[in-house]
Amino acid sequence: MINIRKTSKYNRQRDEFIKHNIKAGKALVKTLKLFRENPNHPSLNLEKLRGSDYWTIRIDQGSRIFFMWIDSETALFMDIGKHDKYREY
């Protein structure tokens, strides 16, 4: 099972992401459960960003979690938001 650590930035962005949006909150919970159990689950669309140490997983069609691997069993969640945020990384 994968361990997840979260930055304060991720926590702030997560709160904004789910604020007043029950559907987004449910999708996030489902995504986190799948990731902990099997980070390579096809619906997560695990993807390494080219030219960086950052990875993404899909929450829904337009939203992603941005993270880095600390080791083979621990991920550090850095950010969450729209797919286009990948340009920041």
C-alpha cells in the first residue's frame, strides 16, 4: 500500500478544489483509495511529466493531482487542480 504525504500547498488547493462541490470531493476520495491500493490502476492515468520529477494522476477528465515519489512506497502530493497546471512543473 502506498503512503501519501501532503504539502501545505496541496492541502490549500484541495480545500479549494472540493469547496462547494460534492462531486469533486467524491471523485477525489475514490482516486486516493485507488492510488493507495494500486498506483498503476488504468483509470488513474499515471503519467510522468517530461523533463521533471513530477508525476500526475487523474481525478476526472480535467483535474489532476501533481506529486513526486519520495521512495517506492511514498508519494508527496504537491498540488491539485486543472490539467493545465502541468505547465507550472
